[in-house]
Amino acid sequence: MRMSHLDIYAVGQALVDEEYSVDEAFLATLGVAKAHRTLIDFERSRTLRKAASNEGTLLKRMNGGSGANSLTASAQLGAKCHFSCRLGDDADGDFYIQQLTDSGVTTDPHDRVKDGHTGVCLIMVTPDAERTMNTYIGITDDIGIDNVNFDALAAADWLFLEGHLSISSLGHQAALACRNQARKLGKKIAVNFCDPAVVRLCREEMTELLSDRCDLLFCNEEEARIWSHKPDLEDALSSLDDLADTWVMTRGDQGAIAFDGHTRFEIPAHKVKAINTTGAGDTFAGAFMYGLSQGHSYQTAGALASLASAVKVQHSGARLDQAQLLDCRKRILGH
């Protein structure tokens, strides 16, 4: 099936993010390890969701996952995007697809698993602003080649892959299949490490994925240092040259460093009061990808990404809404 032109195609994990305000007693009573990221099973997720709904306050609910967050930012800024994932045939899956559609991202609604459960990430925020995450991976843990839409990939200029795919064997094989097909079709490939845990636990898989150098690599400073096995910043930066033709390394409130294939340059940070850094890296990558997909320079894409991520950290939740992103676009691009 031939699809209309796309700017970016991505495949990634799909989770419904629910953020609750709770008190300290809530965590203690339910035996939740504060400030930790904990993987839980379906029954535990049901117990925690019910308790959080009854005893806490739901602050925000949205579809999530690193790749989905980035692609949504790109789409809301104006890029044409398609996202492939794996969802259960349940209410959470319905919600996830509706959120993608509302954000302007097309997807594959037929990829629903009848007896599976959509993944959920429960984010519990205590009065001290500390965030505690309990994640039920659900059916997204089994994402594989069957979930890839190769027609959408063929229609896109860019393929965007999240590092989380390499956590599972099936996901890693899907990422490799996407990379190989993208290379065959002459598409540009962007990869986001996504998480220090991916670099630590999936080094062999990421080495294989990046053995055929990607066109663009996103990472943060911690991930780059872990990858290089050296504490020196210059060593960390040099290690990225072995993986990608171009790259961007974010540094939190110190901005970012980018290499456009010819020149390495600084992307200045905006001095703001951060209240929630969740999703800042995803927002940065999504805004940056939008800029490149529309033909802007790395400097201009970086300026847009820096502003969007600075606005993001001033708000709760993992993403900005479209009005906020379009305001960033107007401030940097003038339209």
C-alpha cells in the first residue's frame, strides 16, 4: 500500500502515562519504593491505579513512550509523522490511539492484541516534588518486526529509532530490520539512546544497531560518558564520532553540544526554573527533528529544540501542548 509523503517514521514502545499527586503515607502503605523506577506486573498496576485514583489526585494522563513523545512534538510543530507500536485491545489502547490522532500523528490501529494489556507508567509525585515511577510494560514488551509499517518507512524522509527497542530481543530485531530497509531505500536514520540504562544494559545491541553508522544520534551527557567508558567530556564527545555522521549531546541547564558533520558548536540553554525535567530530552529530539525535516540548519534546529525543552521543564507532564510548541516555533522561526 503506497502512502503519502511523510517527514518522519518511528517505531517504539507505547505506554499510557498517568501522573498522580500523592502523600508520603500513600507510598508507605502500599510498599512503593520512593524515588525509584520499578517494573511491576498487571495485577500490581491495577492495585496502584485504583489506590491512586481513590487517594491521590490525577494530574495528567497522556500517551507516552520516548519515541512517541518525540514524534508528537515533531507533528505538533508541523511535521508529517507516522508511529508504529503495539497496543492491547483495551480502553488504554483506545485512549493511546486517540491521543496520537489528536496530536496529528498517524498510526496503525489494526496492530491491537486482543488478549493483551496496554502498558502503563504510574508516576507518583509527593509534596516534596519527588517523582516515583511504577511501570507495567504490558504488550509493548513484545513489539517486533510484525509491528513495523514498511510502507510508512518507505514514504518517510527520516527513520527515528528509540534505544528502548533494544531492551528486548524482538524489539532489537525490529530496529535492525528498520535500519536495513531504511539504508536500502536511502532514508536518513536518527537514533536516540533515551536512557542511561539502555547504554549500560544494551551495549551489545546498540553496538550492533550503530555498526552501520546512523545519520544522527541523540544522547545526554551521562549516556555519552557511560558509552565512552571515560569521565573526560572530550573523550565522551569523540566517542560519538564513531557512531554517527552527526550528533547532539544535551547537557541539561548547560545547553547542548552538536556536530553537523563539519563543525562542532554549542547550543545555549535558556535560564529557567525547572519544576519537572521528565520528557525534556524527548521534546528536544522531537523539536530538533522537526527543524531538520523542514530543511533548517543544525544551528536553527538546535535553537528551536533548546527553547522547547526549556519551556517543557517549567511544566508538569512529559510533553508540551501544541500551542506552547507553536509559540516556540514562532519565536525561533518567525511563523
